[in-house]
Amino acid sequence: MLILSGKDIQQHYRMGDAIADVKQGLNSKKGGSITSPHRTVLDVPQHDGSALYMPSADLAQEMASVKVVSIFPQNPAKGKPTTQGVLMLTEAETGEHICMMDASYLTRLRTGALSAIATEKLAREDAKVVGVIGTGAMAFEQVLGMLEVRNISSLKLYNRTKEKAEAFKKKLQDFGVEVDMDVCDHSEDVLAEADILCCATRSKEPVFNGDLLKEGTHVNGVGSFLPSMREVDQATIRRAEKIVVDDLAGVKDEAGELIHADADEQFNWDFSSIDAELSDLGEDDRPLRESKEGITFFKSVGAAYFDLVVAIGIYKKLKDMDIGVEAEL
């Protein structure tokens, strides 16, 4: 079995790789070769944590995987990362377990790739300013995804703890991101300028006022993944001329914003309210946006097959490069 560390993956597998592999996975989903049972979420309320168990198979590529990811927001105070994950990759012809890899970076990377693909379809082509609300672990790859699909000139960053936003800015600069970056005192300051807004929080209450979104803004909501979480408000959903979701079955059970909207009868789960699942958009390069003024919204809760297709890409690329450690279990 090949063992791949997070460091191995970060050094050799980039956002562009992930976007290409996720697009291939979306085509596999549309073609009917993906098996992705609903994930199991175990809550640990006394520590404000969750553990997610996520199986999937891509029968076209004859690969399967199980990812286990834990999200414990109190961990930084203990000197441990908020998100920790592992993924086991299985060859589906013989059932041989061929690879075990760190999945923390993989999770962040595939989520950034999903937002990038949605942004490519939904954001204005002339979008130049990215706003980020919530500068925790998931936000970094959101920014990298935006830089891949639009000619971004500046970033507007906001976090409830300003020091974390400042640290996030420095992390981007150290990584080599060379655009103007401003740390904002209020979320309203982000909304005033953002052409693209990325929200990556675990908030149980909306983190911005959708009535203040300027015309033409595209919103990516990737942080909330439980019915009790709601980082995007009803005004945003009401104003959105296009709503796209990563996985319809997942958002029906886990997207608190849309579940809340449905309960208030402002929203229907059929495609009168949701315009598309990401896999429905296919390889057509034409944008889904209909007007320069419209608000668009992409909601992502994740699905196991996104992890699987990125893991397959990681395994193939790094194995060909002779990266990693072979071990017998």
C-alpha cells in the first residue's frame, strides 16, 4: 500500500490538477458510473465537533474510497488542526487497498475546485474582486480556486477575529499570491466591493446581509454542512436568479440555508428553485449567468465522489513520480 502524506500532496498536486479531476468526476456522475451512498455524520456536541464517514466508487475508473474527516473547531486552542482526515483508496477490480493518504488538504482542495467550477459558470467574466468571509482552514483553497478561473485584482478579507484575517493575508502572501489584499473591519465592507463572495464558516446564523450584495455578485457558500448551520441568509436566496448545488441529495439533508428557506415556503427542492446540480452543467464552456446584474449562488456541502476523483488523480500523479512510502499492513 502506498502511503501519501499531506506534505507529499501539497508539494506535487495543485488546484489546476484538482479542477481537471473534479470535472472528470462530474462527467462520470452525469454518465451514471458514480456510486455515492449518503455519508454518516457523528456529532460530538461536548466538543462542538463532527466526524464524517464518506464512501464512494467510480465504476468507470474502477476505483472506490472511504474518507473519514473530523472537524473540531476547538482544536486550535489545543495545538491541533480544526480539520483532520484520511482516505483509503481501493482498486475496484480486485478489492485491493492500494493507497492511504492524508485527506485534510484533499478536502480543502476539492472544495476549492468545486467553487472554482461553479464560479467559472456563474460569476461575471469581468469579476475582479473576491470577498472572503471566514478565514479559517477552508478559505485558503477557495481563494486559490478563484484565482484559477478569473483575473482577480484584489481580495477583501473579513473574520470575526481580525487577527486571524491578518494571518490569513500573510499566508496568502507567503504562498506567492500577488494581488492587493485588505482586511476589513465589517462584513459590509466586503460586500460593498466584492464581485465574488466566498463564505467558509460554521456559523449557525447568517454572516452577512444579502440585501447589501451589489448587483452582479456571485456567492459561494461552502462552510455550513449541517441543517443547524446557516451562513447565507434568506435575502441572498430570494435575490438569486440562479442557484446551483454541488450534490442535490446532500444539500436536501445538510444545507441549512436551503432547508430553512424550504420551511418558510420561499423555496422548493425541485428545479423551479434550483437551476442545476453541478454535474448537469457538463463540459459546455458557456456561462450559466443570464445577466450582468443578477445575483448567483452556489451551495456546496460536499459528497464522497468529489474526494474519490481527486484522490485518484493524486494517486496516479504521485505514483508516477515515485512519491510516497510503500508499506505492508
